[in-house]
Amino acid sequence: MIVTWLGHSCFLLESLEGLKILLDPFHEDFVGYPLPAVEADIVMISHDHMDHNNVDAAGSNAQVIFGSGEYSSLGLKILGIRSYHDEKMGRLRGENTIFCFWLDGIRVCHLGDLGHKLSRDQIREIGHVDLLFIPVGGGYTIGAKGADEVMGQLHPALAVPMHYRTGCLAFDLDPVDDFLKGRERVVRQKELHLTKEDLGGEGRVVVLSCPAAEGAADR
């Protein structure tokens, strides 16, 4: 699997067989920097906010997955788990969908804009996690402390932080450094090439780079 961070909470995953999955693509004018042109087979939208719901960014042929429930698309089984964008059961910012699926033998979980600790039922539904995409920037989601708590609930082999302050972001969030403080197993990479053989241990963090998010797209 190849994982590329396109900024904010948006990732492009490509399987060994070439299946392309786009997660939470954003509207450029809302987020503040460009989203590269991609053609995906499947696009998953965690909730209907402008920094997560740009379905058209996946191309005209992408199959759209939105909302909680069980889905089967192009041979991929996807579980959408209902959660909330805040600690008030959605009364402040609405609902959010956590997406879980297996790709190349790796269990992937994208938390979207999770705004609270997970319940026992949600932990049970999510189950085993190899690769976790987790918001860490606070404000509208869990912050560094909340992300630590959720990491402790799910015990992922590998976590990729998202939804934090970058140089070109059009609204204010906390920086990723708040989440990284005190962590020993942290690496920074341009993109992530991952196989199930790479998943030993627990709690490794990979910070991916996105030049556009930092205003360096042409460098």
C-alpha cells in the first residue's frame, strides 16, 4: 500500500493491485491551499463539511461512501461507524463517520473529525487497527490529549496524525508538535509504503509531508 497525504484529513491510498481510495477530500477555497488532481476508484466522506466533502475531487467515476453502515465496493468491504464531531453527541457540530476496512492485509481506520473519546461499543466495532489516521489539532476535533486517549483505546501499530495547523491552513488549529511531545517512535516521511510485514509493535507515528499545506508546492 502507498499512502500519500494530500493535506488536512485527506489521504490517497493505493493498493498493490492499483485500487485507489480517496479519504475526506477538501474544498480548496475553504482550506486555503490546492488539492492535486487525482482519479480514485472509491471516495469516503466522513461528514458533510467543506473541509472533508469534496466528492468531485475523486473524479467522475469514483464510487462514493458516505454515512454509517456496511458497504461493499469493488471487492472492498467497508464499515462506517457512527460517531460525533463533538463531545455533546453531535449537538454542536453534527455526526461523523469512522471508516474501517482491510487493504493489502492491513486494517485501516480513518477517524474523520472525531470529537470525543470512543465508547466501548465503538471500540468493539472498530476492532483491530494496523493503520490509524487520527485528528490531533483540537478546536473542532480531539486535540493532543484526546488523541493520546484514543491511541490508548485502539492500540494501533502505526498512527498518522491529521487535521492540525499547517502554514497555509485558512483556520486555526493546534500544531502537530503538541501530539508528538514525549513520543520516541516518530518518523517524518514524504509518503508511506506499507506492507503487513512492516507492522510489528505498537504506537509508531509517521508524520507525512504535504508541500502544498506548507506553501511549498513548487519547491
